[in-house]
Amino acid sequence: MILKSLLLLSVIIFFGSNNPFGQGESNPKLILQITVDQLRADMPRTVYDRLPEGGFKYLYKQGIVYENAHHRHANTETVVGHSTLATGADPSKHGMISNLWYDKDLKRTVYNVEDYHYPVIGSGRGVDKTIEIDPTQAAASTDGRSPSAIISTTFSDELMMFTNGKSKVFGVSVKDRGAIPMAGHAGKAFWFSKATGGFISSTYYYDEYPGWVNKWNEKEWYKSYANKSWELTNEISTYIHGEEDDMPYETNLPGYGVVFPHPFGDTDNGYFTTFLTLSPVGDELTLDFAKELIVAEQLGTDNFTDYLSVSFSSTDYIGHTFGPASLESEDNLIKLDRTLANLINFVDEKIGLENVLIVFSADHGAPDVPDRLKKFGIDAGYFDINSVDTSAIREVFKKKFNLSEKIVSGYFHPYVYLNRDIIEQNNLDIDEVSRTLAKELQNQESIAFAIPSIDLLEGKLADTELNRSVLRNYNPKRSGEIYIVNEPYWYINDFDGLQVTSTHGSPWKYDSSVPIIFAGNGLKHQTVFRNVETVDIALTLSNYLKIKIPSAASGQPLVEILKK
């Protein structure tokens, strides 16, 4: 009798469960990972008191807020940060060391997510290099895109494997490098096409677009902004930077200007869609597409946890163009708050916030503009690699190595790549060459450190926070021989003739500082001040769902999230 009862109980447990993969009833139906490109941790606080409830205030009042969060790698660029958020790994392990790197075998520049094996679906939807102002996109050798260069698994990959493909995983962003890493190898990614004004994907993900994607693109919502302008949300007198609308250091793009209102022009203008992305409209388009995806793909409607990453890119583009402490950036934050509130309210209506775990962070921070910093007595400036005094360096190499040939293949931030062919032809030791060049480079104005990769690998440098951050960025197959660290608030602003106002990418705190907030799914508000790192996020999510952690995850679990 006891045996029969146990057998009956086993049958009821097995067949009565709608979820045989071990995901408990308390697990969220959807993990919504929101990333804001170039949102330094303090930036939401600059407008916080002027915001309505919802949006930022929902996150900061209802969520678990980590006030001292940082990226721990040195090169704080877009794909590096997104890949770290996705994998919980350092760039040395996930492989995305920079937006661009020099391929030593191909002997050419490589864009992080380019892949000619997987072209964009549909003709004429890729990058139009005649109008593309994003220098990294313009450097790509193909319109094809995939996550193939990411060499570790992501949290979303592990989720898909745990449920044997039953979970639905998506990444959405204006930037391909903002969508693809978050969707991982097993999910689906969509990004914005400036050529068509719609969202696109590649044959890595689909043979053809789902019907709902075609329908959304056919609406041509972007055209509704034709002959309109980016207008201030509030009276200019209410803004901290209201008297700084016309600053000489802002990037003056013809037809868009440096003062409000910023006109988008007509759709016939080749830069029309570019101007949309240089405004809060880029985020609005991303939001509308993400909402359509949630409904069409029925996210959060079954017992398997789904995952959606939404990366908002406008804050980054606006920061590069006008600076993070500009009237444009200030108004963008106010409009971003509305966008966040819209998204949060939408998932609450469709799924219920008690069923949604929201993860909020950024891929990197941002430095202020040198001319503005100088007003406050802070040393700052723009670094031009072409201004480096090479005559003294050539003299040193001629004297020491009897070498007058060019030994540098190129500088692709943050790495100097040596010409290995020339070094081998002259029977030179590449380690000695790199150390000699690094010593000379470090004598240049605005270069704080020129770090030979070989010294990092051999442990010949002091165990400092900065050196550790550079080591975490080093991947032997992709990194160069010397890592350049500029002095604080000195950075490159000229990209093949396009001069921008502000550029991130350093290991300094203004670039590494980002928000980390978890909210929803029954979490109770808490503010945490200890130091945490972005590598902690993916590992925490895996522990939260009790699934395998990503293959190269290096962080520590955030215990406040797991105490639920």
C-alpha cells in the first residue's frame, strides 16, 4: 500500500508539473535587462528631483541599488561593456577587447561583431559607408553580423541550454554591438538600420524575418519624425545647463546644429536617420520595437523564464556629440526617464512586475569635455596619436636596433600593434622592441602609462588596480603589444576626420562607474554601498535561477538579490 502511494505520488509530481526543467514557481517569467549606453552612475541623479514617479524613480525607490558599481576592465568601450554584462567575464576571457582590433593573421582591422558568413537579411539594409558617422561601423569589412567572436557563453546562453531551448531570448538595440552580445549565441538579435529606418538581423539568426518584424518595419514609424525637431521638454530656465546651449566645443553636424531645436530634416536627407539616433528618438524607436517583440513573441506567457535585453543607445551618441554635461544630455535624461517608465509600465501591464526581474546597468561611463574641465582648473585635453614625436623614437631605434623601418602596424585604441614581419626580418626580439617603444611612448605628453603586454604576462609590473584592469583586457590572440593609458581627462576625439566632443574608453573612474540596480519579482528596496563589479551580474542571475553559470564568469554573487 505504501509502495503504491509512493508510485502514485511520483506520477502526480512528474506529470502534474508544467515545468519539468526545475524552474520554480517563484522564478520570473521574464528577465528584462536594460542597459543605457554611456550612463555614468551619477547621471540619473542630476535630473532626479525634476522627474515624475516611474522610470528612474521606480528603479531607485523600489529596486536594490548598488551605489558603488564599476567595470573592472581597462578599455571601457561599448562592445566590451555589453559583453562583460552578458558573460560575467573579463575581456581577456570573453574576447571582446575593443570595438576594433587588428587581426594579426588577416593583417587588417576587425570590427567586433562583423562576420561575412552571415549577411544582413534583405538587400540594402546594411551600413551605408557614404553617410555612416560611427567610425567603428564604417571600419567593418562586411555588413554580416554574428556573436561568433564572443568566446565564452553568456547568461542567456546558459538559460537557453538549461531549458533545452524552451526559453525565448532576444537582444534589441540601435547598435548591433549593443544587441548581439546580450542575445548571446543562442538567442536572436535585432538592431537599427540607418539605411532603411527599420530594425534588422542577420542570417545567423533567421533565414527570413518573422512576419511581425516585416509588419513593424513596413509601418515606417521613423518617417513620422520628418520635418520635426528635437525640442526641449521643459522651459530652458529649469535646466542646469540652460545657459550653455551654444558651446564652441560641441560637434556641429551640418543641418543638425548645436542649439535647440535640432531639426531632423526630411526623409530625403541622407543623414535623417542618423539625426534620429543622435536624439532621444533613437530610444523611442527601440522602445516601440521592443514592445512589439514582447507581444508578438509572447514573452513571459509560459512557465519557462524568457530573457529580453534592451540597450538604449541615444545617451551615448548625444554624449559624444555634445558632451555628458550639456543641455542636450540633460534633456535626453529627462526624455530617457519617460522611455524607461513606458517600458516598465508596459511589462507590468502585459506580464506583471511581480513576474519580471529587471536588471539595470550601463556599458560604461563618460568623461566631461576638456574645455569645460579647464574652467574648473582641471588639466584636460584631446590626445592625437599622430602628434606623437616620432623623431626621437626613430633615433632610439636606429641606435639600439640599427632599424629605420616602420615597426608599428597601427594604433587601434587602446593597443599599439607591432609589425611582426619587420621585427622577424631583422632578427629582433619582439619583447625587447615592445619594452623599448613603451618606454619612449610613456615620455609623451598626456600618456600616463604605456604598458608592454609581455610585462603584464610575466608579472613584472606592480600589482595595482590599474595594472590588473589592463591585464583583464589582454587576450593573446587579439591584443596588441602595448596598452596606452592616457592621463585622466585626456582622450582621442578625432576619428578619421570626425571630431567628437567626448570619448570614453579609459580605466579611470568616470568611465568605469555605472549603475547596477535589480528590481521587480518581489525584491525589496535596499541601497548597498560596498564595491561591486559588472562581472557580478551574470553570475548572480545564474544563481538566482539556479542554473549553470557562464563558462568564463569571474564575479561574485550579489547576495542581496539571492536573499529573496
